[in-house]
Amino acid sequence: MAIRDLLYFPDELLHQVSTPVTQFDESLAELVSDMFETMYHDEGIGLAAPQINIRKRVVVIDIEGDKLPEHQIVLINPEFLSKEGTDSINEGCLSVPGLRAHINRAEKVSIKAQNLKGDFFTLDASGLLAICIQHEIDHLDGHLFIDYLSPMKRNLYRTKAAKLARERKRALKEAQETNQ
Ligand code: GNR
Ligand code: NI
């Protein structure tokens, strides 16, 4: 079990398309376990593998955030079967810290995915779960929520993100120096 390092906007690696999982083995189970640990550590409700620099189609979700096994959702190779209606909430992303924006999404989604054993299942979702699923599948396709904003807003965010990244680097360096 390990907390992995996150990639942050504007890292170009976050814009690459992730590849399907073909091996349902112990290393996949380990990746999923590390993803849950990283997600809970950073207080997220979902995490996609590309956010920890692994370009595989793997997603973990716990919108309750209470670590109960019955609330933990693992999606391997998820695909939309249908989308319905429209909904929008103020979204955040662990890879875009400190920034939030309303994004138009479908209100209800139906997906198919595989579990850790490779078995296929379907899932119908609405509300926050539906939005989280769309946000995470976007990560697998190399999209961030800020890609949906107008170029002007995105550029404003780009400037803010660069400043946040500098602050984060400085804080990390200071923490390392204090530990020495
Ligand atoms: O923790 C997260 N919260 C959130 C809130 C509204 C819409 C989507 C999300 S997902 C985000 C975690 C994350 O970045 N997942 O990729
Ligand atoms: Ni995200």
C-alpha cells in the first residue's frame, strides 16, 4: 500500500489517452489499492490512474468518502452505454487544485465496466455519482474539466495554476529541508 504522487495541470501527460487493461492480475489489484489510498489521502471522491502517471483505463470512486467497501467503486475499462438529461455542479479536480467550475454533464448515465477479476457489469447512476463517472472517464480520454471552459477562462486558470504549482513546489522544498 502506498500513496502515489499526483500529476498536476498543465502537465501534458494528463492529456494523453489511456490504454485498456488486459491483465487482471495482482499488480492491477495493487494499483487499485494504491489509488484508493491516494484518493482518500487527498480527500477526493474519485481518482483515475492517469492522475498518478499510469496511463491505464482504471478508475476508483467513493462519493461518500467513508472507506466502506460497499461504497467503493472500481471501474476497469468503463464505457458509456447511454447518457440522459443535463446537470451541472461546481466541479473540482485533484489534478487542478484550488480551482472549481460548473461543467455541463449528463444527468443520468448507464455504463459497462469490468471488475478486478475481469467480469463485466453494468451500472446506472445519477446525481453526484453520474457526474463523477463522467469526470473520471474524461481523465482516461485525456480531458480535464477546465478543457470545457472558454479559451479566455482556461487561460486565466492556466496562470492561476502555474502560480499554485510554484507555491506547491516551494512548500514541498521547505518541508524536505525541515526534515533534514
Ligand atoms: O474530489 C473530487 N471532487 C469532485 C467534485 C465535483 C465533481 C467531480 C469531482 S472528482 C474530484 C476528484 C478527481 O479529481 N477525480 O479525478
Ligand atoms: Ni479529476
